[in-house]
Amino acid sequence: MQRGHGETIARAQQDDVKFVSLQFTDVMGTIKNVTIPVSELSEALENGIWFDGSSVEGYTRICESDMYLMPDPNTYQILPWSSPEQRTARVVCDVLQPNGEPFPADPRSVLKAALAECQNMGYTYYVSSEIEFFLFTMREDRPSRRPVPHDVASYFDFSPRDLASEVRQDIILALESMGIEVERAHHEVASGQHEINFRYADALTSADSCMTFKYVVKAVAQEHGLHATFMPKPIYGINGSGMHTHQSLFDGEGRNAFFDADDRYRLSSLAYNFVAGQMKHARGLAAIVAPTVNSYKRLVPGYEAPVYICWGEVNRSALIRIPRYANARHERTRLELRCPDPSCNPYLAYAAMLKTGMEGIQQNLTPPPPVEENVYDFSDEKLKEMSIDSLPGSLIEALAELEKDELLRKILGEQIYEAFMRAKRTEWDEYRTQVSQWEIDQYLTLL
């Protein structure tokens, strides 16, 4: 339901709000914030808030830095940890140019443009991401700080006296107080690893919720004396954290366009086209949905993270999985993309996922046959025989694939693309020139 300016101001008065946090993201997905007193909310909703974008990653040069934030009143929510004396509401903003047009380097505007194209084709894009994270007790270990998992539980373990269970419940309460509907929460496979799932929604709402989810988790963990991290692979030898994303298209009549009762997998031809489009661009897409050096420590065989570009129904080693659902629940027919991780910018990730799938529809692409075996057990010869390609093995390899992918570059736009590539190549150069502890242990006394 769309919320008007007057309704938002009335809500703020009713909630006795003192401050409003106007939030947006830079190209890398870092939340930026401008705080205004509630007395300025009416002006902000009507005319926006001007700011200097020259210092924001990927935004503008100093000579063209003026732009303004336009709050989206539908995103108004109270920050649950703010005290009554300083009660603060958050509102997510779009970034506009001085002429009122969307700013090309605003990730939220990139997603909105992709969704508008999808709407013009007659569909609404729905997503839900399973976001995993670790809770650590941070111990001072010289010469560096080393993460220590808070618990030693494993997948779906029940520990009623465990602090982590209390933290998860407090996170759920905080999220629901902000209008984010949570479906389930549980302990994940690795020690200290957790997952909270929120309800399927349109992609813009889901992307806003992803950003909110990250800082809610961190804030609640901190209140309990713990450190929450969305780093994809914080500890060697155990499972990393993914952001498996479930996707579907619904038509104007509210029907799931991915469903076909007569198909073996209950998938429509549209769904198969969508799968084929994402598989076609998977190697370049990896740079956007798994955008850090550390992401490629997660995307390795043996830890339930996908490496090979294939699809299947029950196959958790596949890049795209078709989750099963209860009889007569065909509205739940969906595609699960398993390579994203929570270090990505969800606005850019969802836009790229949608547009690559849409290209599959527009070009009537057909995916290869499904693979229902554990692909990690395949020999190189069998992979070659079945024409199964792999995801990039490193960030620099993924960036090279993104550079070659004209569609993905077009989705990002040249300004975001250039800023993203510049930042990520710098990240890679800094990483590759570091001397790691592994190298010290391996070579210092041997050579």
C-alpha cells in the first residue's frame, strides 16, 4: 500500500519521533545516512534533501556533485533500539539529479528501472533471500583479532539456554517491529552460523529489507556483546555464508508465471527461459552477486556452495535449484539461485538477476538438461562431456567475465560499472600483494 506524505508525517507525530535517518547506499552496498530532526521531515518529503555526492563511492566528480535524496514514504519505520528521548525513524531514499531525474549511479534506481521494464512485459518480480551470518565472540589475539564462533551447535540444533537462540529471537522481534515479516530462523551448519528468512515480496521491498536486515542483525548482536558478520567465508575449513535467492514472476492476474501443472518439474516455458538466461550470464553475474575476494573462498567444492553452472530439482550442488513444495501450493514455484552471498549490493544483484532472466525470455533461450547428481563427484572428462562450465575461481577472473558481458555492463550503466571495476580491481591488487599467515607458515623456515 502506497503511503502519502501526510500519512507519514502523522505517523511520525503519533510515534513521537525526534529524528529521521534518511538512508541510501553507495555502489558497494554500504549504507549511507543523513539524520534530520523530525521538524524537517515535511520539507524532505516534499522537496528532498540536498547533499554533496562527490565523496560517496561511485557517485560523482567534485565538479558535478550536487544531488538530492528523495525519501520513499513507504519505507518509514521506527528503529527499535532508539531510546524514547531520541526515537528515530528510518526512511529509505532514492538519489536524484538536480533536474529531478534518477541518478544513474544510485543502485536503488537501477533496480527500479529493471522492475519497470519487467512491469512493461506484464510481470512483477518477487524474490526472497536466505541470508546467513556468523555470531562471533571477538577475542584480542596478538598480532591480530581472530573470530571465535559463539557456539558449537550445528544445523537446526535446539539449544534453549544458548545465547544465540535469544539473539535470533531478538532479531526477529526487531525486524517484525519494522514491518519485515520473518518466516523462520535456525542455526546453520557451521559453528556460530545462523540463518533468518523473511517473507517473499516484490524485489524492491526485498532489497530494502536486505539492507535493513544487515544493520538490525549487527545492532542486536552488539547489544548482546557479540559481533555479527556477513563475510562470506570467515573461517577456513567450515561452511561459508550464502544468500540463496528464490525468484518468481507473477502476471497481472496474480498468477505465478513460472508454474505449469503438466511439466515434470512444474515449470513453465517462461521459467525455463529464465533459467537459461541466468545460466548464460552466470560467469559475469558472479562478479555482482559474489563481489569480494573472500566470496571465492566460499565458492569451492565440498561446502554446499555452487561451483558448476547447471540446474536441477534436488541437487544442492547446482547453481540453480528448483525447490519442491506441498501439493496445491503452485504459487510457491520458484527458482533458487545459490551463488549470491551477503557481501553483495542487493539492489544491483536483483537487477542483474532479473535482467539476465528476462533476456532468456526475450530470446526464448533453452537451458541444458537438468543434472540431479552431485556434480562435485564428476571427473573433468564427464564435466566436459556434459558441457558443464564452472563459475570463476577468483574475483579477478569474475571481473574479467563481467568486462566481457555487454548485457551486465548495460544493466549497471557505465558510471556504476566503472566505479565498481575500479574499486574491485583495487581490492584484488591489495589482496594479491599481501603476505598471508599461510605463506609465513609454509615458507618462512623451509626456504
